Amino acid sequence: MLSAILHLGNIAFADNQREVAQLVDTNSLMIAAELLGVEPEKLRLGILCPRIKAGNEWITKALSTHKAMASRDALAKVTNKYLSLASLSLSLSLSLSLSLITKIFFSVFVWSLVYLGGE
């Protein structure tokens, strides 16, 4: 995931004649898409031409270079937050599991001392 975030940051944009963002190189996008488990074309469209709900309709809006960079950065930021939460969740889960295992082991040890006379 961290590698995907770094590759997202490497995606570069350029303006064309219509002041619409386009990718300079697709290599970083392809790698980031593979690491995130999404289709490269969907990732490209999500960054460059997001779908926006207007009333009851969905419209696709092509972004300028500045807005496409903000879109890319927002995706990287959300992915980083997800990674941080997943890491924290795993850490807490392991900590609680180890704590529970320690308590069970200690209880069994004390029980064996009390009831078995330490044999």
C-alpha cells in the first residue's frame, strides 16, 4: 500500500490546448493501479475526469492540471489514512491477542500450581 501511495505521487500531469489535464506518462499510474487492485483506465478516469452527481444525474467533468493534482493528492491522502487505520487496527488486535494469551497462560500456570501442587 505504501508503494501504491508513492507511485500515486509520481503521476505527472500536463495541460493540453483545452486546459484539460492529461497524463505525461502512464507508468506510475499503471503500477499504482496494479498495487491498489484497480483497472488502470478506471484510476485514470477517476483522477482526470471524476463523475459528479448533479441532482438526479451523473456528469463527467474533465479537470484542469491543478485540480487533477488535487484529486491525485486527495486519493493518496485517503489511502494513507486507510493504511494508518489498518495498521493501528492490526496493532491493537495483536496487542489484545497477546494480552489475552498471556492472561490465559498465567491462569493455567496458577491453576496448575494451586490444584496440582506445582507438579
